[in-house]
Amino acid sequence: MPEIIETIVYRLDELSEAAKGAARQWYREGGFDYDWFEFVYDDFERICAILGISLRTRSVRLFGGGTRSKPCIWFSGFWSQGDGACFEGDYRHTRSAARRSLRACACDRRHR
């Protein structure tokens, strides 16, 4: 059975100086340290493949000592309009590649 959980939320100007400092410290140390963008990256990689964009990759070390390739997709800035998601890749135009790829994706989806 569901239950209602209430949370009291304060604005920064309602907090004491000590509480403001604690809130800022929590935020700096990763208050939003989660991969909310994980699926955005997956979708972007798929769109690039459809459009004929080859994303550049870089090697990333794994905990076990090995490496894997990771696409060069990242966020930058956010302090002014226009900053945000960036990528490195190569594009090679092929006539009607996007149309063929989109149709192939639609067929793949129907056969799942």
C-alpha cells in the first residue's frame, strides 16, 4: 500500500549561516552526482549512427586494469546561453543514408 512521505524544503535565505554553509558544502561534494544523462548519451550515439556520424573515442581505464573505448561526448559550461553538450566525431555524407537507417531501425523495432 502506498504511503505519503512529506519533506520540508527551505529556501536558502531562510537558513541560518551554518545551515547555508552545510547546504553549499553538500552541493559542492556531489549533491547532484548521478548519471541523469546516461540515456541521453545512448540516444545520441544511436542518432549519430543513423546520420552517419562516427564518434571519436578515448580509452578509459577499468578497475580490473583493462581499458575500454568511450565516445567523446561531454558537457561544458552552463554559465552562458549556448553551452552544454559537446562531441567529437567525423561526418561523411552518403545520399539518403538517414532515410535507409531510419527505416532499418523501424524494422528492427517491429521484429523485437
